[in-house]
Amino acid sequence: PRFLRCLSFFCACLATMVPLTTRLAPLLLLLPLLLPATSAGVSSFVPGVPAGLRLRGGSEQPQQVEKHVQTPIQAVPANPCKIFIGNLPRFANATSLTPFLAPYGQVTLDVKMHPKYADSCKGFALATYDTPEEATAALAALSGSFFLGRSLLVKADIGLDPEKIAEKRARREVAIAKAAERATSSAEGGDAGPVPRRRPTMGARDFWPKPSEPGTRVYVGNIRFGTTWQQVRDHLAAAGRVEFGRIIKRELVGEDGMKRWVSRGFAIAQYASAAEANYAVETLSGAPINGRPVYVKPDTPKKFRPKEEGGGDGGGEG
């Protein structure tokens, strides 16, 4: 094998260049003959090379890797004492979140951390209270509230449904297969078509949850600059449970070159139901927030909105 010939040549050079190894030259020249000439012998001699590795000219077959088999998911009923807290920033942890939840009862917190990045939150946590009444009070008080620069998505625990998880995995596999087809078509020079926009996940700046039903979002306009989302949320909570929302902002670069997020004067709020959103439009429009009357109307999707009308399509940052 080529390895043995190279080793023999190296030993011969070493024997001729180093005067102290003159007596050991015959042994160094005979060393390659003492090594086995098979691929298993070479792999066992060279450190770091596994014995089952197939080298050029070897006779051993590579080991087959067993496929990972997913374990079946067991159904878990909903826990009335547990709530889900989503859209947490990456630097959130139990130390910062526990005082935020403690006023509503004794709580056991489970913050989901990212497996790849140290001290980085995955964007959600599970909080378990001692009684269902404490969990209900926390859900009503904290839903859509402001925490560490984010609007929180707080929901009651729904347990685990194996059928829904299987459907989600199937959709994910279909999306992965389509992405592989687009990559293959693009590599072959064909038209791969438009790449679908990936929906932002919890913890991202532009995350927005899916509504439970159509008609749950409202547009709140004429907001005074300097008004916080917590003030808007508390005003809208009089009509029902605000599930999520934010003041829409735009990026502005100052004279010093620093980027800042400036309010655009309106907000988007998502209620838990369409009935609550309609009630907010009927009762809260014209009521003042921070000394200025605001108007509340149903949020119109951007593609159906007239060009001259501004408003909330859920974009921006707040």
C-alpha cells in the first residue's frame, strides 16, 4: 500500500540524515515489513482512524448507520393550573420572569432554553400555579402585557394532542421536500419559483401569532407619541382579553448615525375572539389614551385597504 511505501521512504531518510540512528537503520528499514498489509492493520496503526473505516484496497465493508425511530407521543390532558407564556426575548430567564408572575400566586416556572446556545431562551415558558383560580387570574392580567420590550402571548394550557403534532410534522416534511426540490431546480439552472416567506417564530422581533378566528384584530389610531403599549393594552382590556399587540414603529437613523425605533402613531391589537374585537370598536372608539382621543376600527388586511388609508397590517416593530 501507498502508506507503507511512504513510511519506508521516511524511515530510510531518517536513517541517512541522523547520525545517531546509524545502528538502528536496519531495524527501521525492516519496520514496514513487520506491519500487516491490510486496511485493518493500517487503520489500527494510525491513531484516530476507526477500525471499520474502509481504505483504498481494503476488504472490510462500512458499518451501516441505524435510522432514528421517533417514539410515539403520549396524549397529555390540559392542566388548568398551567399557562403558556410566549414571545419571550432570548435573554429572558427564571430570575427575571418569576417576579413578573409571582403577584398572582405561588408559581413553578419552566423556561425553555435553546439547546445550541448557552443562556438563550427559546422564546416561551410554562408556568404552573397551585390552583386554577391563580392561573386564571394570571392569564387575565398578563395576556398581551409588556415585558422586557415585548408583548407577551399568554394562553391557557391545552395539553398534548398526538394527532395535531403528527399533522404539524407532516406539514414540516412537505415544506422540507419542496425546499429540496427548489434547491435541485436552481442548481440545474431551472426556474425554482418564488421562495415562500418563513413565518417568524416566537422571540423574533416581527413575530405575530395566528388569530383564533377571522376578525379578531383592531386598528388603534391617533396615538400620542410617547404612549407605551402597556397603556394601550390596559385601555383595550376594558372590552375583552387582549391576546397580543404592539405599537407599530419605523426605523429612523439620526444625525449621529444611531438607529432608533419611532412610533408611527397607531397600534394593532389582537383579541381572543371576534366578538370582543367588535365590542371594542363599538365602545372604545373616541375614548382618550394618555390625554388624546383615539379611534378604534377593524383591522383591514393591506391588500384590501385603499391606498390613501393608513393602518395596521401587523407589520413593523413595537
